[in-house]
Amino acid sequence: MAITTRSDIRNFAIIAHVDHGKTTLVDSMLWQSGIFREGQAVASRVLDSMDLEREKGITIMAKNCAINYGDATFNIVDTPGHADFGGEVERVLSMVDGALLLVDASEGPLPQTRFVVGKALEREIPFVVVINKVDRSDARAEEVLNEVYDLFIDLDANEDQLEFPVLYAIAKEGRAGASPDALAENIEPLFETLLKTIPPPEFEEGAPLQLLVAQLEYDNYVGRLAIGRVWNGSIRPRGKCTLIGAGGKSQTAEVTALYGYEGLQRKEIQEARAGDIVAVAGFDPIRIGDTIADPENPRPLPPIVLDEPTITMIFRVNDSPFSGRSGQLLTSRQIRDRLFREALNNPAIVAEETASSDAFRLSGRGSLQLAILIEQLRREGFEITVGRPEVITRAEGGKTLEPVENAVIDIPEDYIGIVTQKLGERRGKMTQMANPGRGRARLGFKIPSRGLFGYRNEFLTDTRGTGIFTTLFGGWEPWAGDIPGRITGALVADRGGKVTPYAIEHLQDRGVLFVSPTDEVYEGMIIGENSREQNMDINITKEKKLTNMRASGADISAQIVPPRQFSLEQAIEFLKEGECLEVAPAAFRFRKTELKARKHA
């Protein structure tokens, strides 16, 4: 069949590391394309629609939008920049013909940039490179561009792939140009470059329908939506199509609804042709990587292949004495259905049954990915108990292999010694060291994934919050031996009740406490970190006995140190063997897996 193209469409992804400005750039593109009417109130970072995305300042889920420029439609996909959400990136690349690579003019290309660029180069799609934030006082646009070239060469890019156009931008101001010193007052130079560089979709003239499912969503009116690109043929609502799943299994169903994209909105359409990115309803069950095909001539497309999970955690029913105080979704059935639904929508996550009907194993690409899911469950009203993260191992050639990470660390020179020492203790091996002479150094390490459990908090403390720590999955290597984890023990409540100022005052020299006066505790709850290695059962509810000489009001003058606060990610990394985390809508609490005090030691 003859190969033809659609000149009216360009499909591309925006790729960058965390905080390099890709979502801000999409905001500017949407505004300047005329998607929003004059005076319309629109929040910044419009594609980051999830509460967690806005709070954390990162993109978690890939999202689609479409804008018009002249006679062409740009289908844009904003992608996550964090390595833990690499599965989202891989799905996006299955829908596009090109990529816009956005790089910070100061930081340059970082590990996740390397990961995504490598995936895109494997698909042989062209790039447009944009050096963003050229207005920063520490911008080094020329050096960063050379680093981008070095990155492409290191990833075995061919000569054609190295001939990418380069633009410079200040995304927050909506300006771009061919030189950092001569930016236009708008981003039209970027629009023109994308139109010339990103190839139009190609397809086989007269070929039967082939649509690859890359994302799944749920609509309250039409049910499950399969989002993907039409590679060949056409699709219409109320038409019959065949769904081809894993192993060649197929089913035929009617398309109940068909949607295209206009700006940020989905709109019903009557036909989609090769090159269009659409949402289709009518197929359930359906999985990412399935092909929607012509029933008369069903031809599957190659499935989306994702890297294997490396981290696993146990999710259990919450059996603490505080169970049911703030959550409404408590049962094993409710938890199971939610976890397996997540695995259905996100192939980078694997959900499994365990020997216990009240516990389920969830595996993913990193602790942040699983922490985000736990936070989503908490906000949805679930109460759960989660164990500490563990690495997944495999056996090959009589050896046990474990996942390793390539870590890139950007720190002030004064902290090189302490960071090198800490990572060395965790079986990390230095792979590179660069000191450009600006007072900061960039270090590269290869380290077992389990060696990073609990380290990010130490890193922030050791560098006084001035360091940048990023990682990328580096493959599988032989087991590196024992790695010291948290060496401190836990302070465990030996009875239930309310925390008293008197007890805190007399126990805070034992370690760092996590509770405040009047907080409620239960037996087996971890209420602090011991300064020594052993666990210690303590009475945190003890009250002062009153005498004629001393009154209860003396408690008011107690010198109490504020409790240590944790983010959810920090709490998960804090756990050691025999400990778990109780997660509820109103709070999360550390506890022993076995609650009875005699078992705490």
C-alpha cells in the first residue's frame, strides 16, 4: 500500500527534567494560540490538574491538549519529568512523531533527560531543543547546549539526529528566539520551528483501522476511555471494532463514543483518521498496549514494552486501634479493587495477591511513584497500612541480581566529602566528578537501589538543603552485600492514652519524638526515634503526681522540643524491618507490625 501523509497535524511530546519549565511553556503555547478567550480566568500550570501535581510542582500523569497554528493542529502531550514516572513517558512516545526537549539554561541535561532522550532516539523521532530560563543570573546557555550535544553523542545519536534546531526561551514570559540575546516578544519562532521540524503523520492509504491504546481514563457518563493514536484507517462512533489484547485474545464491541481534543477539552467527533489522537469508549475490559482494529481485518500493533518494576511494598488492611476514625474505605475488598484498578490503568505498576486475604503486593518504578499512589488513596478516603519498600531481585546464572541506580548529585564543594563518604557506606561507586569552578561540583555514582532507602533525608541534612539529587534506573547487577540502613531504634508506646507534657519533658533526651502533648497514642505505636540502636518501650502518657508543694500548673513551663515532622515520602523511607506505616485521611502514624509491647524488642 502507498504511504501518504497528513500535513494538517503535528504530534509531539514535551520532554524535560523536573522543574525545567515544560508545563509553563505549554501554558504560554495555549495562551498565544488563542485557546483562551480574552479575560478568561485560567490557573497557571493548566495541565497540572491533579491536586498533588500543583502541591509538589511536578507532573505525574501525562496529559493531552491540542492547539491550532495556521492550518495545522498541534497535538501536544505534556510528560512527567521524574524517573519514577518513566512509564508515562514511554506510553507518550508511542503516540508522537517528534519531541520538544526542554533544558534548563543553568542545570543542563539531568538523568531523567538522559532516560527519555534515549527512549526517543531508539524510536528515531526528531527533536527540537529549547534552552529555557536564559534570564537566570547563573544561565550558561552555550555550555548547556554543548552538554546536550554530548548527551546525544553519548546515546549513539546518528548524524541526522544531531542536526536538531535550537531555540532559547523564557517560558514564564512567553518569549522565544534563535539567540538568548534576541528573543521575540512571543513564541511564534517556536511554532514555526515545530511546524518545519516535526514530521506529519504517515499512514498506509486504504489500510484497515489500527489504534494503539496508550492511556486509560474513566468518564462517569460513558465509562472507560481508551486514549491513543490512530495509525491507520479510520474510526467512527457506533461502528464495530475488534479489540486485540495480550496473547492475541480478541473481542468485538461497538464504539459508544468518540472524542477528539480542542485545547484542554475533549469534544465529540464523528470520525477520526490516521494521525489523530482520540479517546474511545465502548471497550471494557481494556488494557494499555491493546490494539483497536478493523473487525474484518484485525491487525495488531506492536505492544508498548515497559521496564520492569524495581521496588515492591505490602499494602494491608489497617488493623490499628484507631482504624475507622477518619477513613470510610477500610475493607480488603475495597483496597484490592482500588489497587488492581490502578495496575490496570498504569502498566508500570503491578498488583498481586498474597497468602493473606488482607494484604496485597504492589510493585513500581520507585518509592516516589508508590508514595504518590498512597497519598491519592489517603485523599480518596482509604485507610491502609503499608510496609517498608523492598527491592525486587532476580536470579541469573546462579547469581542474585539487584536493581542499581545511576545517581547524579549537584552540591556545593564543601559537601563533597560527607556525600562521598555516605554513599560509599551504602555501596555506591563514583563514576564521574566534574568541578566547573563555580563553587559547585557534579558527582556521578552507581549505587544499589536499596542503598538509597532513607538517604534522601540524610542528603538534605548533610547539604543543608542546597544539594540536587537525581537518579535513573541503571540495570541489574550482582548483589552488592549488606548495606547499613537506619541504625537507630524506635521509641514505642507501651500503652494507649494521651501524650502528656510531663512525659515528653522527661523522655525527650532519649531521642527525637514525633508526638505533641494531647496527641493520642496506642500500644505498639512508634512515637519517636531512639538515640541508640535498640527499640525502647516507653510510657509517653505518664502524668506527674501532685503534692502539696507542686501544682499541676508546673507542666506549662515544661521545655518541650517541637516534634519531628515527616512528609509521606520521608515516612516511607524511615521504616525498617518490623515497622509499618498506618495511613489515614487525617494522619499517618508509625507503628510496629506486631502491636504487643512484649514483641517490640
